[in-house]
Amino acid sequence: LTVKSQGGPETCIINCQGASFNENRGFSITGNAGYMKTIEGFTIQNGYVSTPGNDHGGAFHIADDTVTIRNCIIQNCFARVGGAVFASNCDQVNFTQCKIIENNAMLSGVCVFTGDDLDRVRMHQCDVSHNEVQDAVTINTNVPLTITCSTIQNNLNDSIYSETSLDMANCLVTYNSGGISIRGMAEFTNCTIAFNPANSGSMDAISIDDDGRAFIRNSIVWGNSSIMELRPGNGTFYVDYSDIQGGYPGDSNLDISPIFASAGTDSFFLSQRDAGQSNDSPCINAGRRDAMDTCFDTSNGEICLDDYTTRTDGVVDTVLVDL
């Protein structure tokens, strides 16, 4: 089953007109997990749910199903749990090319993924920004979560809390009020995690609870205004080919300013003389393998980093991959 707009999210708007006296959400999806349902090309806005028993998922409430949400904008929605999205006990949930912006949750998270039967959540080319959570984190998951080619930024609370498995590749996590907390396994590859000030005092850039493990490669962790960028707790970090402020043991790690450069609204390109800046970032060609051999599985198939750029002039990465 596919529900698709004709003109895309800019012209096809579902205004839930929700309020405390008029509770509404965009989609409640429950059913047969053996059949994929696709929602594509909508703006869902002004959802509001707060009544106990019906207070999860301001825009989407997904249960016992298999769902892809593609090219949607979810904005200005509210719920006690899962201000934008709540998904539980699903076979698979995919978000592709979605914007999840300016939503609010009272508890638990703007995006909440839970349940023993939820196989994996995938987010690809998504923008999760300018959301507010009063008493938790922006993305809260106790199921495996894969995030690729996405930005998580300017959210008014901590970024991600993962209890099981978190895989992030080619992602930008910046200007959130706090960092990432892990209780299980995590992998960060070619990610930039920077300038998350940890105002709540609850997290460093990345912290491990219990005996979790995190693998960091080809990544930048910088300027997060905490005593420790990486706090292992009782767990373990395995770090290589990365630029970590304050340094960290591991092969070919750096502890030197990455020298970011800006273009348009993007502030986290790498400074490069060939692109017109006055200095070269030390993170150029500092990765483990060539860009063409640094590849990831996404909900849209495999991508390799020789199709992407760290330069302000848009020239794609070649030879050894940049951080």
C-alpha cells in the first residue's frame, strides 16, 4: 500500500489542527507487518495528543507494521511520548529524505522507537532539527537504529539515547544541548559530532553506560564543551583515524583543530586551499581507506563516499577519504 501526494510536501499539507481541546494526529498505522506501507510526499503539522492511552506519536503512531516514510516534513507536533513519531513492535520502519523539525515532547523523545519485535529503524538523508524535549532526548530507542547521511542539530536537549545497537555513517550531530548516550553497541563512521554543549550536564559528546562498546572511525569529535569528549564509564571505546579533541588512544588519531569552513547555511565543510580557503584542514585524506572503498548500506541501497564532498566548492572526495 502506498499513499503518495501529487505535488510533494510543499503543496500537500495535512494540518491536524491539534490542541489540548482538539487532539489529532496525522497517521495511525497498525496492521500486518508482512506488507510494506509507504507514506510519501506530505507535510504533517500541528498534531497534538496528550490524553493518557492516546498520548504517543504526535504525527505518526506506528504499531505492529512495516512502514516507509519518504520525503515528508513533520513539524510543529506534540505528544507526551514521541512528539513527532512513536513506533513499537514493528517489523521495520524506514525514514528517507524526511525533515523532522520544531516538534515538542513532554517525555521520552521526539522520535521514540521501542518494542521487542521491532527489527530495525533506518533513517537516511533526514534532517532532525529545532525540536524540544522537556525531560529526555531527541531520539530515544531501545531497538537497532541505523542513521546515514543525516543531520541532527539545534535540538533543545540531548541528541540520542540508544539501549541496543546504533550505527551512524556520514552524519552531522551539532549544536544540540547534549550528546549521545549508549548502553549497547554503537558504530560511528565518517561522522562529525561537534559543538553540542551538554547544558544538561548529563552527557559528554559520547558517553557509555554500563558495559557498552563504541567504535569510532574516520570521525571528528570536537568542541562539545565537556570535560571529556568520550566518556567510557564501564564500557570501551575503540577509536582510529579520527580527530578527537583532547586526544584518544588508537591508530592514526589526531588532536588538532579540524578547521571547519562554511558555505551557505552549512558550517562543517573542511577548509581546503584548493576550494579557496587559506589553510588545509588536517582531516583531509586522514581516513583509513579510499573514498571509493568507504561504503555503507542505507535504506536506498549502498552509497560510497566518492559521491560526497567535504569541500565548499562541491568537488567530490577522492583518494584517501576525508574525515
